[in-house]
Amino acid sequence: MESKALLRYARISPRKVRRVTDLIKGKTAGDALISLKFLPHSPARIVYKILRSAVANAEQKKVADPESMRVAKVFVNQGPVMKRMMPRAMGRADVIRKRSSHITLILEE
């Protein structure tokens, strides 16, 4: 049995989130929660909340002990990009891309 949690349109670039999600793949939910709690990276807080949501979904489904389930898959896909203009010298402009991401976390027994 599996439990899933999904966060869409998170205002953080997928590259930064993947750096954190690669650390928790394959760990049990309890170990992953502990390691995310003490990581200094900013996406760790977001992934921590998603993992807690997946554990809560497992409890609600009445799956076997949610804390002992392991993180089977974590997908971090790119969401829409907001484009902003920044004025530069001699009348030119640069494009600033504000990236977003869709994060999917799946727990398995």
C-alpha cells in the first residue's frame, strides 16, 4: 500500500529542491523527518511539510505503521516560470526568471 502527497506551484526552483529530496530517497519516514528537521537548506522546510502530509495520509488510510514506511519516490518537476524585467544600462533589459516547482512524494511499506 502506498501514500502520496503533492505540492504544486511551490515558489522555489526545482534544482534547489532536488538537492534536498535526493538525501531522503530510500529512508524510512521517521529517519527522513529527523534529517529534514536539521538540514540548513531552505527547501528542507517545504519537503518536511510534504512528508508530514504523506504520513498523515497514510494514517488516515489506516496503512501499516506510517513512521516505518519508506520514501519510495520523490518527483520534482518544473512548474510555470514568472518572467520579470530588470532595467540595465543603455536602455536594455534583462529577464529575471522566477521558477516554481511541483513536488510529489510517495511512501511505501
